[in-house]
Amino acid sequence: MEGRGACNQHFIPSPLKIIRAQKQYMTDNIGVQYLDCVSNVAHVGHCHPQVVLAGKNQMATLVTAQGFVNDLLSKYVKELTSHLPDSLNVVYLVNSGSEANDLALRLARTYTNSKDVVVFDEAYHGNLGNLIDISPKMFKRMPQGKKDFVHIIPCPDTYRGLFRENTSGPAEKYVMEAERILNQATQNNRKISCLITECVVVNCGVIVPPRNYFALLYNLIREMGGVCIADEVQTALGRTGECFWAFEHYGVVPDIVTTGKPLGNGHPMAAVITTREISDALGEYYSTFGGNPVACAIGMAVLDVIENEKLVQSAKAVGKTLLENLQLLKAKHACVGDVRGLGLCLALDIVEDKATRKPARELAQTIVYRVKEEHHILLQVQGPGQNIITITPPMCFTQLNARSLTTALDQVLSTCSLRDRSATMCHTLGLEAGRRVLSLEELEQLDDEVPGPEPKRPRTSYDDID
């Protein structure tokens, strides 16, 4: 019998069997501990004791209260909206990022009385049917192709896109191209309902648009009668550093915001936040599990941890150091074409040569495997060319972790080349000789921490978890 997971498996040729995780570390079934630079879902750290305790206590008290008054719901909604502009004051709690984006489309279409959606090329917004229809990353590979109500505009990629870093006014040029495409649509009697985008475009390879881009694009969409949806499923709650939401870096206020992955630190919960005017157009909305007491208790704990442990400020500081060190790797290694990102949402663009910027897919895979095998650090590859190494660790990622990562990457990049990548890949897929599977009893006796100096700021103890 085969079980199909909810997401793609990492390291498919030699998959890891993870049995335990704490903070920014994951342990496999033979006792090897890995530094996790992948799990943006474990936003405040794997199995954070405050989050675990909140969920455990609430599950033992009240799990569901649909149709009844419960203080946890109002308390959580108030706390979540305190981090948003005043106009975004109506919250729908749901169970996943896909469900959130699906509801956002429904809100936009009901409010504007139109169906057409504007998206970035190669964008991905979820795995429900409505979202597959508006995700070029998905529908381009499917028989049905693009629907007439979907309008694709160029992703504002200044490294590999239409208008690059040496172009004068790239933001203006990208918006002019979007305007040209949308004017063609309106000439064909199409009416724009909404724009839905990530503000830091993680699914396209951590693209960071020019700072004035969204102000110009949002104005264009609103002039055409549409509303603007910010997909913050991967970037919310301080991941990009300094700001709580990625859209804040661009000085814009969306009409609808969606978020999901970070809210529950692994517990399934998501949210749609919008204005009263847009909400009133929809009318009543019901969700059996959205906003249940357990989810609200966990969500409150996550927000408390972010504030108490100053994780937004940490993401800014650690991310700045990490980005600077990655820039040094770019200057040193010929295969690192670009380094980009904000906070703890970063990427290395691996290329065959810096002149052509041709994606080096196999080399990127080799680097990721060697970093895993030789340094016990987990990374992943994304982007249209599958050559973008992304770094999205739990927010408790430290300066020491950042140094460990850049040292490991430097060592692997120094020995990798396009000429020997095939031999390297074959080598890294082999299992280390003499490693036996440990029993659960032996695993319990393993150290939970990677040896190193004491952290610079006090952290909540994980010993309190039963």
C-alpha cells in the first residue's frame, strides 16, 4: 500500500527518515542530527515547548466550540490584527494556505462581480482546483493549460527577467509591461477581479522585486477595478526581518492578506484578513475547524514566542549576516550567479556561468546533497530551473548556525565543478559504511543540541515537554 504525502519529498534518491525535531535541528532514524534550513513551517522552532504546552492543555480542555462563544477566538483575532494596518480588520480563520487563497479569490470575485485574476509567471498559490487554475507553475504542465480568465504578467526578476539590474527604472518597465498585457485583456471585454502575488516571490526562487514596484502595480490594478491580494503564506510573521509582513517592505496596504504556514508552527491553521467592505460583500462564512480553540491557543503561543524571543529582530540581524557572507561566496565561486532575499528567506542562484546565467540544475542538486552528507545541513532547491538553493530555516536560527552554513557551502563549492558533478552526485548518494540503525531507547539518550557555545540570548527550555 502506498501513501501519498502532502508535499514533495526532499532528497528523493536517498530520503531521510526524520523521527524527531527540536528548535532548528532534526534527527533521523540512525541518530544523525541535521541543521534545518528548510522547515519554514516550524516558524518559531520545532516542538517549541510553549507552543506544545498550549496545544496540549487546550486539547485536554476544549477542542471544538463551533457555533458557541469562545474567548480564545476573539483574543487571537485581536492579537493577529494588532500587527496589521487598521483597514484590515476582518479575519477568517481556516486550515491551510490553499484554503486561505481559495477564500481570498472568492472574496475578491464576490466584491468585484468579476472573475479574472492577474498572476506572476511561474507563480504557485495552492493545490485546490481554483488555485491550480491560477498557478502557472502547475497549469503549464497540465493538459487543460491556461484558462481565459487568467492573465499572466512577468515576475519582476531583475536577475534573469525581462528587465535586469542594469536596466534604468526596472519597476516602471515591469509595470508598463503588465499594463500592456492587461489592456489587451480589457480590449477583449475581460474585467479584472484581482491581483494575487507573493511580495517576496518564494515560489519563483525568492525573487525580491524593486522597492517601488508594488506601489505602481497596486495602483494599476485598482484603476482597473480590481483588488490586491498579498499571499503571505510563506513570508508572514517576521520571516523577512524588520517587518511583520513582507508587503510592509514595499509601503503598500493590500485589500486582502492570506497567510498559513507560520501561524501554527506545524499545526494546520491559516487566515484571510480583509476590509469590512469586502467582507460584507461575501456575507456569512462557515468553517468547521477554522478558528477552533486548539488552533487559537497554539496561534496565540506562536505570537507570544515571536514577541518574547524577539524573533523578528533576530531574523533581520542573522539574515543580514548570512546575506553578507553569501555575497562573499558569490564573489569567490563562479557557479554562484546571484544571492538575494530578505531576513531568513534567502537564495543562491546556481549557474553554469555568470555571463549567460544559464541555470545549473544538476550542480545545484549536487551542492545540496553534499552539504547534507558532509556537513549534516538541510537545504532545498526551487525555482523554474530547479537551480535555486533556498534558505528558510526556523526563526530561532542563530549567528552560529549562519556561520556553520556558509562555511559548509564554501567548502562544498570549492570542490564542486561542472566537470565532476556527475561523479560527485554518485558519491553523495552512497550510504556511509558502518552506520547502524539505533533503537528508540538509544535515540532518547542522544544529545538534543549540536555542540557549541551557549546561545547569546536565553531560550525557553525544551526539557519541560513530557
